[in-house]
Amino acid sequence: MNKDRKLIIAGNWKMNKTVAEALDLVHGLKRELASVKEVDVVVCPPFTALSEVSRAILDSNIRLGAQNMSEHSGGAYTGEIAAVMLKEFSVRYVVLGHSERRQYQKESNALIAAKAAAALTAALKPIICIGETLQEREAGATEKVLEGQLRGSLASLNKDQMEEAILAYEPVWAIGTGKNATADQAQAAHAFIRRTLAGMFDEPTARRARIQYGGSVKPANARELMRQPDVDGALVGGASLELRSFSDIVKNSI
Ligand code: PEP
């Protein structure tokens, strides 16, 4: 249980928003969330908008995240972005191993572990995503899948690095479907993740670990989900693209 720490509510904009649209949204968020101190709010625009968004949020309590990065520090990797390049725009967080990347780019746990190590070396906080498919849940394999992803994706991390990392439990069947995990399902998965972390690291590390829930978080379900003792924040996709819904999620989470 970890409610002595601030919640982190992060918006994953995926492949959405031109620079102009991104700026429009962050200017609105700055206005709406100016007085919010209880939650760390992070926006994760596409790479192309990082520079402008970074400038726009300088004088605000909103922090910047990227949606992916390379495991390499630089060199002949066409189309890739290194951690040091993200740091130029004051990026503090980076989403790693999102299920869309696991599915479409075939990212493996080993690759995600390498990216997490590279992120931490550059003092970026990785938000490492794990989660089961519907088929795996229906086969009763949720815990087995989560444990495999945890052991694989965190393989490169020591205890100190785990303190800087963030986990996002994102059941694949809940992402972009409008069908969120119930508060009970989210709590059960988060408690399992925390127990597994205790085995992999130790009890204090597991207690302090930040575990976000992601999957169709909306203003209407945010309060109930964030109230769960092992839920330490949210990773929000679709509902973070729109000013009203994202700011209501943040306000409802307090
Ligand atoms: C996500 O993409 O990380 C996500 C949780 O999406 P959505 O909120 O749209 O389900």
C-alpha cells in the first residue's frame, strides 16, 4: 500500500496531435490544472511535439514524457531516438513496452529491460507497461503472464533503480475498448504485482513501487480506480486527448 506518495496521472497521446493541437491541449491543461498540487500530471505527446510542448509547460506543474526510446545511446539506428535526445527537451518520463509496441513492433521483455536500463542511466523514469490479453485472462493465466513480464522487463534493474521506475498495469482487453477493469480486478492485479516485486526485490521496495492502472480510464471511473490501495496512478490513452476528460480524470483522482 502506497498512498503516502503522490499519484501520477499520465496521458499517452499515442500517434495523435499536430504541434498546434498539442499546444492547444497543454495550454488548456495549464489553465485547468494550475491549482492541482496533489497529483503529478505527465503528458506524453508524440516526438514531433516534444520541443514545443516542453517550452509551453516550463512555467507549470505539468511534466513531460515520451512514448518510447531506443535502448542504444546513439549511432547507426535509423529512425530511433536516444535518451539523451529526449533529455534535451526536459523529458522526465518515458513509456516503455506499451502493449501496442509489444504487438506491432514485436517488442520483447528483453528489449524492454534494455530500454529501461538505458532510460535509468540517463535519469529518465521509465513507465514500464505490462498486462494480459483477454485470451490469457479467460484461460486463467493472468498472474503467470504478469509474473513473466515483470521478471523479463525488470531483469536489468537493481533495487535502487526500481525506486525510480514506474509500472503500468494495462490489461490489453481494456485498452481503447471502453471496457475498463473493475476496481476489484485492478486491485487484485496490482496487489499481485506488488507481491511479485517483493519476491524479486524486497518488501520495502515493493511497498514503495508505483503501479499505475491503464485501460479505458475515464472521469466516471477514475475515482473508484484510484481509491484502490495498490493503485498509485493512471496511464490514460483516449481520454487524455481531450481537455475536459483529462482534466476531470486528474481532479477526480484527488
Ligand atoms: C493506453 O494506451 O495506455 C491506454 C490506457 O489507452 P485507453 O485509456 O484509451 O484505454
